[in-house]
Amino acid sequence: MNRWVQGLRELRGYPSAVGGLAIILFLVALSLYTVITIPYSEALDRWRGGDHWQMNPVNAGPVWADRLLGGNLPQTRVVESDNADVREAPFEGGKQVRIPLTFEYDNEGFPSELNLFLNQKGTQQEAFVRLTWHTPSGETIPLGGQRVSEEDRISISQNRALEGRLGMVPHVGLFAGGSDPADPRAERGDYRLTVDAMLFDPGAELEADLAVYGRVHGLAGTDYQRRNLMLALMWGTPVALAFGLLAAVGTTITTLVIAATGVWYRGWVDALIQRLTEVNMILPMLPILVMVGTLYSTSIWLMLGVVIALGIFSAGIKTYRAMLLPIREAPYIEAARAYGAGNARIILRYMIPRILPVLIPTFVTLIPTFVFLEASLAVLGLGDPELPTWGKVLNDAQEQSALYNGFYYWVVAPAVLLMLTGLGFAMFGFALDRVFNPRLRTQ
């Protein structure tokens, strides 16, 4: 015990140990925060997409990157009818409703999209809606009218007739303020979308929300399904750490116990273990995992089981065997046999603990290896189809040609987290090796 305490004290003298431990603690804290604030079932439900992200822009970059470069690109703003001066005028069999949705636009560049979400309550009849756009310069632009159901969405950006009149896409033309279509400039000021609705039921109510989608969003941006990438980056942390830790623990403990068993019993037991190890050493792990994922299932827990199974008879058995052979002949082992200690007690209490100080640094540096393996499988399209992970984000970015289209944030964020994980465990593991490995200790 004194050796362990002394070794931990020595770690404070290694800047790499302090830095690596700080990174690991940050990842652990982020994992705990994630699983507490975003439950597992909620994370899966959000990542599937759907209406949960309908107010997010498509392929929007992170806000901090734009501000860091001195930009002022717009963020998404939602103008709700709850805050508007709604006016109603009844008529026989229904009523007319006017909803002015006013907002201030003070950004460079144009929005990425315009959508109007309508929710009609208290009736199942369709309503007729007419839209009018008012610019800061006083220009009035009719957007046309149409029938809407109980819950409907009007995509102003996809109004082809309006695009033909403006000479450019609506979410640009409506904010251009009459500037040159070849070089449009966003007009700053107060805009208003007036919603004039005819409700054919006196008891009906109409809610209208105007979504002015920005070009930047949140800390991590969004993907092609409007999903906030921060969800995948946050939930990818506990998934990566859990996969790496469980795989490292499973393979290390079983390999060590099997190696110690072979050394102690010798004879045919040791020979069988060595032959199985040599056969397993020539089996390629990644192609086997690809085959399992292609032909059977891509569940992350199945992949974890296969990784542990393939890692049991790994090359580490030969390394541990070489370290355990001289321990078997040590005098204290003979003394333990003399007072009647059983085989299991000698293996677990007297042989294995002697090499744990050397084993722990190897175990720590093994964790990021399995983290990278999980990410590699996901990039190849063999990741868990439900879990939001770093590798899944990279796979989506590859399928959508993110780098080709200029969405660098989509690739950089998960790649940085993967590198940070590897760096943290490597720095801490190498420092542990220098402290606990007698051959590397310095005077």
C-alpha cells in the first residue's frame, strides 16, 4: 500500500500526469452531466429527429466560430403570436383574425430559411390564410394565400411564384430591400409578417409562429436533419468512455487470469493456452467486427462482447506469462504452498498482485484504443444505429460530404474530442508507467 501511495505522490511531479488527469476528469464530468441532464431514452428520441428539431436551421455552423472570426451571422429567432397584438372580427359562421408578427433584424447576411407554423384549435375545419410582408423601408409584399389544416406549415422559402417575382429566393429577396440581385445586401430594421386568417368556426383559435432560421446555431451547429450536434458530442462522451473502459477491463482481467493459470499449472494447460493465443493473434479483429456488423447486428453491446471475446487470448498473454514465470519460482510462493494455500489463492492473491503496478499503465493506455475502434466501426457505417456517438457524427458527415460543402465544424468537433481522449489517457498512462515500472524509474 505504501508503494501505491508513494507512486501517486510522485505523479504530481509529472506535468503530463497532471494534464492527462485533468483531461480525463473533464471527460468524466461531462459524462456525468450528460447522463443526468439528458436521460438515455430522451437522447435516443431526440436523435431520431422529427418535429423536435423543426425550429433549428439546416447545416448551421456554431455561433462561437462565427463570432471568433468577427462575423455577425443571424441566429434562429421564433416570433410567436402569444406576444403579438392579435385582432379578431366575427362574422356569421366564423371570424376573421389578424396576427402581426414583428421582429427586428440586425445581422449581416440573410436567413437560411423562412417557415410559418400554424396551429388551429377548437375545430377540424380548414382555414384560409393570407400573408403580407412589410419591410423597414415601408414596402409591402403580398405572399399569397392558401387553405391550412389544424396543424400546418407554410414554407415561405419554397414559394416559387414569390421567387419569380423577387428574382431571388424568398428568404433573401424579402430582406434585400430592393438591392441589386447580383449583390444583395440585407436591410436592417423592423420587419412584420401579417397573417390574415378566415376561421370558419366561431370557437376556433389560431396560433402562428414565424421561424426565421439563422446560419449559426448553438455551440456545435446542426446537421442535415436539423439535429443539434451538441447532443451527439455530449452523449458520445459516456458511450466512448464506457465502451473503452469495459473493453479494457474485460480483456485485461481475463487475459491476466488466463496467463497466470497457464504459468501455475504448466504442462498441457499452458501449452493449450499458448496455442489458442497464437491462433487468435493471426485473426484480424477489424474484419471480423465488420463481418459481424454486416451479417448479424451493429448493436454497440454486441460489438463490445465480440471485442472482449477476441481480446481474451491476445498477445498480452505472452507478455504476462514472461512476467509471471519468475514469480512462480519465488520463495514466498513456495512458502504459501507449504502452509497449504490452494491454487486459486496463489494465483489471485500472490501471483497477479505482483505485476499489477506494471499492468495498470498498460490498462490506462488501452482504453483509447477501444474508443478509436468504436469510432472506426461507426465511420464505416457499422455503428449502433440508435446511439448518438462521435463516430456516428463522423459517418453522417462523410455521407453528406460535409468537408466538400464547407461544413468543417461537423468533422472537427468529434475529431477533436477523439484526439483529446487519446491524448489524456496516453499522457496519464505514460506517466504511470514511469512511476510504477522499475525499469523506467529515474534516480
